Amino acid sequence: MNELNQEKSPYLQQHKNNPVHWHAWSERTLEKAKRNDLPLFISIGYATCHWCHVMERESFEDETTARLLNEHFIPIKIDREERPDMDGYYMKSLQIQGINGGWPLNAFALPDGSPFWGGTYFPPTQKMGMPSFKEILNLVVNSWQHKRAKVIEQARLIAKELAKTATSKQSGENLADALFNIKSEYFLEDKNFKDVHLKYYDEKQGGFKFQKQNKFANFLNLIHLLKIAHHEGDESLMNKVVFTTMRISHGGIYDHVGGGIARYSTDYEWKVPHFEKMLYDNALYLILLKDLFLITKEPFYQERAYHVVSYLERDLTNEGGVFYSAEDADSEGVEGKFYSWEYDELKEVLPEEKHADFYRFYEITKRGNFEGKIVLHARQSWQSYARANGRDYEKFKQAMTASLHCLMLVRQKRVRPTTDTKVILAWNALTIAAYAALGRAFGDARLIKRAEVAMEFILTHFKRNEQGAFYRRWIDGEAKHWAYLEDYALLGLASLELYESTFKEKYLTLGYEMVNYLLRFFYQDKTFYRNQIDQRDILLLDQESYDGVEPSGHSSLVLLLLKCFYYSKNRKWEDLALSIIGDFYPKVDNISLPFMLSALHDYKRGFKQIVAPNEKTLSKKKFAFINQSYLPERVSLFSKTANEGELTICRKNQCFLPTSTPDELRKYLEI
């Protein structure tokens, strides 16, 4: 029997009517496999994954394929966003075998879960030199029945390699070198990071050619490159970050009609996206836009940030004020159908003779740019187009806005892509942090209040016990799956952003509580693990060794520990942060951990403490420039011993005299 009808994950629900007898990952499922002496077929994906949908239609809805799976395997479906630890474990097992990872991720494993082979998408018939999925299943069945000793040996070798990668501990000699570099005044890691990016930088289109065809926005990398450029006064690098952000913001990867950024571009020119939209991408995009606005004061970045916010609040927010995970690339079974346009359809809504500028700006042609259809794509800003074509900018802006609104009205009548309604703790924490930071930068109390509402929902609905434990996700009243290191660390960082924005003591306390919880339940043998150390339904206590499209738990924890140290002066937390950086230093010293590298950068520069007597002081008009300045390494603290109407700035264990003079404060803050 297919057991997924008992699950609430939208991804698992998508497969509940498959003829495959799917099971959810659990200790009970593994016991069943051992009892029946059957290998596992583990298929991992997520609700908005296009190729997951394709493989479901081609194979998992096919009766013949289903019979093979049901008779010879215990089939297991896993939502990678609910169980990133399981996804990471099986992804590493593929990489150890020299197989490129991706989704759907399909792994074959012993009854205890130990993987012995796998791959990604398998076609239903032989294609491009690949055997069919049925052929692969029969080969595995034959190996299990007649060559089991070799299968078990293969699983043992993979398990041995996986165990080697479980921690990033360095030898004593290497650790000593790393700690020397960590405390050095020289930003050698930043130089290496910059050099690698310059090597892959696309001069014509912006961004970085890290993949052969696809191009990701790499927001974590851009945020750190911007920090390097600003602090080093590197105008060339600054221009590259600005150019990349503008190409992303005007390209097809951005939804010009409804707002929001897509997961990646399928070409180097940012023309055609892979249309799914992920919450974490949009949160990180907001942070980049905010940073650029603070540095350049260009209104475009603020306008674009509010457009993203409007998308999140319209399409990715539930009644309780928290944020859904993602939107699908497909609607009505067709990739990009919701977002793309037929040329004749556009002409009917926006006659070309009356909207010639719109057609020119978005490069609209009869030929189209996506399978004969049109995805709105531009190469410049409205301002630059108006200037180059002798248009009055305000009138041009009004006309373009009206045209996009017309398209929005048409699009609202279409069948929407599926929304993945999972509320994921880490992704919501990242979005809460972005909203709080935006609220400070833009002087918008509504955004800060909006972040508080989302935080209150999490504190009310995600609690697992009275010891301070949280769940990973919430759907339709059900919280489930133990939270991971990244969930706790990012929740702590979000709470500190809210403290900076509201000066409510409870948010500072929550940040401390996250650190203390992680020390109690995630820390063993001088190592922080991704899973809670007493979690039973896992195969290996492991660490995350890189920042992907979102900050890893270890990188987030480093920043949380450093900030909490500067708030509390608890030296133990500083030492813990430096020890994590030391353990991961070989990966910090390249492009694998940009968020951890960014925290190290702030530490070397010296966090800037702003000490004020009460919450009203920073809201005074003469101090408004502080919130409107780019100060990524800032921490604000309120002290009853501080003088009324004055601020004290401390940097690198040195405090300057209290002052109420903006010019002196600018000097102390190096603004």
C-alpha cells in the first residue's frame, strides 16, 4: 500500500496516488525492509522540482515500473526540504561514486539504509546512451539476488568514505596555521575569493560561469563581494557586482509582472529562467538589494526590494503571517506556462503601435525567446532606456507600470503553479532577518512589524518541547521533523536582527537561547553536528561542509556566536566561533563557504558596537544616518549606564568617548 496519504508534505502528497507502494522514511520502514530482506529504492525531491514531475509521469505512474519496485524493493519517498540531512547523505554517496548529483535523487540501499548505487533522473526508455529505468531496476534486482556479497561490499566502502567526510576537523599543525590566519589583519581569504570570481566573471552578461550552461545568481557570493569591494574601495569589483545585480534584476530570471526571482537562468544571458521560485532566493535577493541601496542610495534597489516584498506577501504568505517554501515551475503540466506569453496574446492586451517602447524595452519579437513563446527580458533600466531614447522618465515609468499591471490582470486568470505550502523554519528565519534589516534601512516600521508577526508564529507553532527544541516545518497545523543546526542558528540571527530593529530584550534573549540549546544538544567531542546528537532516525552524525544557495548551519552559527559574544562578552562563544572557522578553514579559504568567510571578514575588521541609553536614541533624526549607512559588522546594545542623548562606539575592544555629534560618530564608525 502507498502510505504517503498520511503525510502532509506537498511533495509526498503529489505521489500518494502512484501505484508505487511508497513509504516515508522512518525506523519502522527500515525494520520492514530488514524483515522482508529487500533493498531500498529511495527517491528524493521537492514539490517544485520539474524533473521530479517528469519522472513521476514517466515511471512512478507506470504500472509495470510500479510492479517492479513493489515486488523487489521497499520504495521510500523523501522531501529533501523536510529532511535535508537525508538528502545530503545520499547526495554525498553519489559524489563518492563519481556521479553528478541533482534532483530527483534516486538511491539504492541495503535494508539498513546504506547506499550502494544511485543516480538522478532515469528515462523510461533508452535515451542518449542511458539505459531505461526498468533496465536499471532489473540490473539491481539481479545484483541483489546473485551478487549480493559485491553489493554489500560496495555499500561498506561507500559508508567508510561517508564516515571520513562526517567532520571537518584539521590536524593540529593545520589548525595552528588556520588560527594564525584567522587572527591576522591580512584578508588573504578575501583575495582568494575575489580572484576565483574574477576568473569566472562574465564581462558581457554579469554573473559567473560556474556551470556549463545554467547561471545561478549566487546571492551569498555577491553579498560578500560587495562587502570586499566597499571596504577595499575596489571600484572595478563594485562595478561588477552592480552590473551583475542589474542584469539579474532586468533579465528573465526576474518576474517583471508579479515580482520575485526565479531559481536560476537556463542560459548565460539571464533570459529564460527555470521558473520555480524559492523563498530563500528571494530573501537573499532582498538583502543584496538593501546593501546596494545603502551604499549607492540608488532608488532602483529600494523599488525592486518593495516589488519582491509585494510578491512574497501576495503569493507566499499564509494567514498566520509566515512564508511558504516555493512556487512550481510548471502549471497544467507545462514548464513556464504561467509566466510566458504568446506574441498574439501580448498584441491583444498591449497593441504594439501604442506600446512600442514596451516591446523594444523587453525585446519582444514574433520569434520569442522560450520555445516560441516570450519571457519578458531586458538589458537595462527604465531610466537608462528613457535617457537614451529621449523619453520623460516619470511619464515612461507610469506607462511601463500600467502595461505590466495589464499583464498582471490577464495572468491572474491563468491556472497558477502549485505552491509548496511547507513553512520551513530556516527559510522563514532568513526572510524575517531580511525584513527586519530592510525595515531599518528604509525607515519602514511596517516591515519590522511584519517580521515580528512571522517570528511570533514560529515561537507559537514550532516549539517541540519545553527545553527549547523546535520542529523543522509546519503545514496545516502540523509541526514535524526535528529542526537542524541551520534552523536554530538562523532563527538566532533573525532574533538578533529583530533586536537591532526593535530593541526588545526578548529577541536578544532568544539569540542566547539558540546558542545554549545548540551547545547542549548539537555539540559533542568539540564538534557541532547538523543533527541533534540524540536523534535516532539518522544514519550518520554529519556536518555541512559548504554554503549552497542558502547559508549552512555552521556558517550561520559562526556569525551567531560572534554577534552574541559582542553582546554578552562571553569569551567562550568567541572561542567556539574561531574553532569552527579553524576546522573549516581550507573550505573558507576558497568559495565553498561565503557566509562563513563574510563573518570572518567582519571579525577581522572588528565588530562595531553602538551603545545607547534607550531604544528612542537611535530613532532621533540626527542619528538616522546610522540605520541608513552600510554597516554589516554593526551590533547595537542598550545600556542603562549610557548617557542620555549620547552614543558610545566601540571597535576592536576599544571604546570612544560618548558623543551626540554625528560627525564624530561617522568618524568612529568609519562611514
